[in-house]
Amino acid sequence: MILAPRPAPRLAAATLLALAFLTGCTTPAPTSQAPEYDVVVRGGRVLDGTGAPAVAADVAIRDGRIAAVGRVAGRGRTEIDAGGKVVAPGFIDVHAHAEDVTALPAGENFLRMGVTTIVTGNCGGSKLNVAEFFNQITQTQVGLNVATLIGHNTVRGQVMGGSFARPPTAAELERMRGLVDQAMKDGAVGLSTGLIYLPGTFAKTDEIVALAQVASAYGGIYASHMRNEGSGIVSALDELTTIAREAKIPAEVSHLKLSGPSAWNRADEIIAYLDRARASGLKITHDQYAYTASSTGISSLIAAEFREGGAARFKARRADPATKARMVAEMKESIAKNKRGDYTYAVVANFRADPRINGKTIPQAAKLLRGSDTLDDQIETILDIEARGGAQGVFHGMNEADLRKFLTLPHTMVASDAGVRRFGDGVPHPRGYGNNARVLGRYVRELQLLPLEEAVRKMSSLPAQTFNLKHRGELKPGYVADVVVFDPAKVGDPSTFDDPHHYAVGFSDVLVNGTPVIRDAQLTAARPGRPVKRAE
């Protein structure tokens, strides 16, 4: 159940400054008795995650759970001095892409910005066998908690045998429903779609409704990267609300945005639409990263009809003069329609086949690879990249004014849309290192766009309630002891688009399931993370 957010009083600048520099009143730990708790975090300003103002308190932890919040006289085996700092619930990132978490089990980029739980399986792509995925997480031992959605694209790809530009047969749809049903039984938190990606882009609304009904029966959520986040966003929202209504399921707008100049300055219109949808009885929420650039495959610049069927068919189409002419014409039409001019807004983040162009815009890459940066050469460069295995990209296409309006909405959660980072690899979007820290540093401290307690609510209790993660997202006795300690005067995101490989700063201590994984700003060897099942 999604609970109505508690109104959060805005902190005055003077109050925030006082909080930032508060030295705290640390209760001394008794030394004459055996430890009563595993950990005691002392003398911090505690934000419980609900949106309530901070209070001076200690937080005691025993057996992975919050044992007490207040004045704690008993001693902990580990004592953490939080004087002058904020103590908050560990952050929950509901939009991650971390199916490879067992290959990079520390999850350091998430932990260092206070994220203790991620929800992966977004945008239609997930592990197909959720039970097996959870078993691998348990056996590997990871640094953070992991929940997952079941991805529509993954299910569709499994069932439809590579033939995607059509509706599924009745038998195929029933098989797809069966796979979603099994994933939900195994603990998935809901169904995700990525309707600009293959093969989901070919799916009709009724197919998605049929699968969302399965997730709904288990109390799951429907999370969607919609068909359009630009000038056609209203039609895309119409589809999302239709699915929510017909499947009787809460719906989540993945990374709410207005992409491309042709869509800018429509935030008020979209907010009014979402408010009307909620007023009609639908449960609609949204997540957002705090940057005006997105990140996805460079392949997204090529229409799905030309990529359907895999790499071999794409190369064959490109080799056919008539089909290639249509391909190029469609790309030029898209550039003109979205008022882009050319592909300067698109940056190559990671191209395995030729790392020389990592970090370069498409025109820069075209100049390097082809000796010319005309629009035709830019298009040829994009087609070459796709033919040589594809690349990840960063796309600068949003408006800061729209971003700020969406961020302040009470139903917006803070989520990175990022994966586990391999430090130093490529030139990825900085959100994977700094998203939560950027909200706290730039939008809370510097711009005072949000009160601190409201920003923390968007990162903790709101995600836990929305995705049905029981006993998480708040600092209260009996809840899971995922805890973050940070200095509000120092928290920040040194990661940039040009130089992204920098961890967030200002987080001194992070605990996952009661175990310190960041201690005195250093990564520990502990890997206490575990799978998190729906309503567990």
C-alpha cells in the first residue's frame, strides 16, 4: 500500500545551517558492563525517514534491527560518534540496473552515496529466474540489499523466439503470464516495462495489461519506462494509466522527465495530469535522477524497426540501399522533430570496440573516425557503432526548470537509473556515483529547494512503502537496521560528466542489516547484503 506522504515542514536556512554545524550532545558509553547492543550510533541528529523534523538521539542496533531510538545508556560492541552529523535510514534506490551485482559484489558506488537497498530489473530488463538470482546473491555475499522487478522485455524475449514485431499468440501470452507468476512467487516486487527498447516496443497495451494483472494479484507494482518521454509524453501517460486502471495495480513512472527541447517547459501540464490520475483513484508515483542528462544505449538513436531481429538483420538492412535510405531519413526526421539540430547532445560513454571515442560527442567521434562531422557523417558513425556491437551513451536533453518542479513533488522518489560501477571503466553518467549526494548537496543545502527531512523521506520511507519493502525505510524499533550517517555541510557529488569516477563525499558511516559497510568513510570488508523479497 502506498501511504500518503506526511507533509514536511520546510527548514529555514538558519535551521539548516545550525544542523550542518551542530556538534551534538554525545551520550558517553558505559564501560563497566558487557555490551548490550551490537552497534550504537551516538549523538546525531536523527531523521526517522517519515518527513518529521530531526531530533537529537542515539540509535541502538541489535541482531540487524533497530533496538532503540532516543537516549541509549547501554553500550555497543561498536560505538559510532555521529556528533554534528545526520543519522537517517539507509537510502532505497528503486531504479537500478544491477543484474551483474554478483560480479561486483561490494556495490561501493551505491554504498558511498548512502544507498543500502536497490531495486533492479527496471526498464523491462531483469533476470528471468528470480529464485536463482536471489540464491546467487546469497551465495556470493554482496554489500547491499537487492530487490528486483521481473522485466517484460526479458519475458517476451524468452517466449517469442526472436520474432517480435507482432502480438504474441494466445499460447505465448499464457507462457509469459506463467513466467511473471513464477517471478512474483519467488519474491519479485512487480513488473517493469521498457517500451522504447526491444522487444517491448512492439507490445500492445493489452499484452502489458495481461501481464500486469498477474503482478497485481500478488500485490506488486507496475514500473514503466514509457514509450515517450518527449513531445508524446501525454499519450505515453495515457497508456500507463490505462494499464494501472485495467490491471488494478499501482504504477510507477520511471525517471520522470521531459526529454528534448520540443518537450521543455511542460512540467506544470504533466504535474496536473498526474494529480488528476491520482484524484481518480489510481496509485501513481514516479522516480527521478538529479541530472539533466539521461543514459542508455546509442542504439536508441536508431528506430526499433531497423534493429528488430538482432545484429545480423541490422547489418543486412544497413547493406540494402533502399532500407538504409529509410533508416537515414527517419533519423534526420527525428532530429528535426525534436529540435536538436544534430547529435551534439549525445556522448559515447562506453564503446568496447574503440575506446578512443569514449567521452566524445557524436560529432567529435565522427570527426575522429571519419574526418568529418556533417550530419550524414554523424549518422554513419552511429550506424557503425551499432554494427560493431553497440555502445552506452549519455544524452543531454532535459531542462533544469522542469527537473526542479518534478523533484519537489511529494510522490517523487530519488533514484539513480544506474548500475554497479567498475571504477575507471569508460565515461559513464555521474549519477551512478553521486545521485543521492547531489540531491542533498545541491538541491537541499545550496538551493534550498527541498527541506532535508523531505529529501530523506524521498530516499527512504516513500520507496519502502511504494515497493512494499516491509520494515525498511524508517528508523524505528523493529525495523531493519539500514542506517546512513552523513555531514550535511560536506555531502556532495564530485563526479562530473567529463570526469565521472569519483565517489560521493560526506558519508562517514553506512550500515547494512546492522553491519558497518562504510566506517569512518572507508569501505569495510563486510558483505551483509541480502535479497529483499516483496513484503518481506
